[in-house]
Amino acid sequence: MVVAEVPKLASAAEYFFKMGAEGKRFRPTVLLLMASALNMPISQSAADGVFNTLSNELRTRQQCIAEITEMIHVASLLHDDVLDDADTRRGIGSLNFIMGNKLAVLAGDFLLSRACVALASLKNTEVVSLLATVVEHLVTGETMQMTTTSEQRRSMEYYLQKTYYKTASLISNSCKAIALLAGQTAEVSILAYEYGRNLGLAFQLIDDVLDFTGTSASLGKGSLSDIRHGIVTAPLLFAIEEFPQLSEVVDRGFDNPADVDIALEYLQKSRGIERTRELAAEHANRAVEAIEAFPESDDEDVIISRRALVDLTNRVITRTK
């Protein structure tokens, strides 16, 4: 899907899909498991051959959602790295660092346009609308991060809304798209959405913790990168609740390294890290509840896939990188 006519653009677009740079492929894994978890039996009266053809075609369409989602995700990474002036990503040189900002922006645009073409080929207006909204959310979330008032920077509500747009919207709406393609009811589609939303929020909350506690080697990015970019995340927001005087430091931004040290001191004295982990666990539990509310099934593949989705919630909150 990401092959381009111009060699330079092709190699840029393929950059993060190559072995060793492709990331965890977390989102496609979730989506393919969701497809299996919602593979409810169709009435036996349908001729076997017809059922198999339908099933294979549906699986191909659902796999297409997983591909589109990964392309949108990688496009957003390329653009984010340009905005953040990053020089590494996933432990290797970022594309903007290797090939320059212009090509990185164009490669991101190219991936988004390929995702749009693939999306259109599904010929399902509700699914197209869902994933088009995701792209809008990614832009909204990034803009919210860049243009905060001091009051908004200290607001947990604002932070969670921004996090939903930047991280959780893609996985939640993609999960919903998987359910819609399978012809599931509105109720089941909402449960799939809720799973993705809560999993996405838990994932980001743990990311925020790891930015303070993880080492550069395991994260593949510099530790404390958020605070050094002036981005205030959940652990600090919880610390401000305990130590209101920290808000003055936060308001100054973190251009001065001494302010970073002061903030870290307060963070260590507070329950900020602990409370962020607790909030992540809360969202992970809500994701599990969504899976448990799916219609019952005695199909072994369905049961195994649902168990895997539940297991993923635990992996998300216990990961160290």
C-alpha cells in the first residue's frame, strides 16, 4: 500500500514499516483480535461455501481497517516528530532527522492519502466517517497541546480530553469500525469502542509514567522528554493537587533546567506516579468490562481472542517500555 512512484518518497513512506523500525504493531494486533472476538456464528442454514466466502471477505475488510489504522498512526508519528524537532523514534533516527522536515511531512501526507484511498474502497460511509474524524482528532489533540492557557495546562479534564484525541480516538474508533463491518448491533459497536477508548487512555497514562521512570535505552527515547518540551502530564497534575505551590513552577514552563529539578522533587514527594498508575488500572478494568459485556459465545476462537484482549489490558499497565 505504501509503494510510491518516486523512489525518495517510497523509501520515506516505508521507513517505519521496515523490520526493526516497525514498532510494536500494537494497534493492528488489537484490531485483528477484536475481529475474531466479534466473529459471531451466522445461522447454520447458510450453505457452508457461502458462509466461508462471506467470512473470508469480512476478514479481509477488517484487516484493511488494521492496515489503515497503522498508516494513520505512522503518519501522525512522522508529523509529530517534525513538530517536536525529534531526532530519534523507536530507538533509531527519526525520518525528519535522516531525510529532513519537508520529506517527513510529505511522507506523512502520502500515508494519510493512501489510508483514505483504502478507506474509500471499503464503501461503508459510517466507517469512512469514523476514521476521517480520527484524523481530525489527531490534529485537534496536537493543537490543544501546543496552545494551552496556564489554567488548561493544570487541568486534568483538559489533559484527558487531549489524550483521548491524540492517542485513544484512533484505537477506539477503529475497534468500532471492526464491529460495524461485521454487522454488529449499535450496542456491541459501542462496547468495542469503549474497549479501545479505555485501553488507549491506559496506554498513554503508563507512557506518561514511563517518561519519568523509564530509561532512555528501554523507551527508545530520551526520558523526561515531555517535561523538557513543557508538556504537563498526569503524574505532575496529580502532584499539583498535593502541592499547589508546584503550579507556579509549571506556569513558568520548563525552559530552565532548575525548574525541571524542582518539579521532579515535588513529584517524588507526591503520589503522582502511583495515582497515574491507579487511573490507568481503572481504565484497564473498564476495557475488560466492555469485553465481558459482549454477547456470549461458545466458539473457541472467539473465547481465545476475548481472553487475549483482556490479557492485553494487563500488559498495557504492567509494561516497562
